[in-house]
Amino acid sequence: MSNTQELEIFTETIDDAVIVRPVGDIDLSGAPALRQQLKQAQETRPGRVVVDLGEVPYMDSSGLATLVEAMQIARKNQGKLIICALQQKVRSIFEIARLDMVFKIVNTRDEAMTL
């Protein structure tokens, strides 16, 4: 077993938005918890789900797959999924996978709340 910290996930609702803020690495062990939290956040069909990745230093393909699934659910519910505050290492993973062209990615949570 590794000594990495378990992923913590915080959520809050502001107006028509649900903000999901994971803290820690989103990898094979953390992605299922994030998937569950994102599904739960979308149960009320909010106008937007904001995923604040400001405190995520690392994400692997399982994390990307989780976000793709969340985006598909948001589209089905006629809502938006917006990602904000990516650290450079995580942003580069989105760019390598060319998902920066698929997701709406902004620099700050405030910017995400205005979309």
C-alpha cells in the first residue's frame, strides 16, 4: 500500500451551480470516489457543475475518464460542466489527450461561475 493521501472531495452549492473540489491525486484509487460525487452533484440537474482542480497535483487517465463521463451526464441533463484552476501538470495531461478542446476550462472558480 502506498503512503499517498486519500482523495478528499468537497462540494458546495451556490445559486444554480454545484462546485466539486477534489483535494489530492485523482488516480485509479481516487477516481471512483470522484465519479460518485459528480453523479450525486448532478442528481438535482444543476445549471452547471464546476470542478475546481486547484488542489489536484496529479491526475491519470482514470480521472480523465471520470470527467468525460460527468460531461456526458451534464450534456444529457442540458447543463454545463466547467473545469477550473488546473495546475500546470494536470493541464498538460488535458492538452496531451487533446481534451482541452473538449472541456470548457477556465482559470478561476469566479470565471466558471459567470459562464
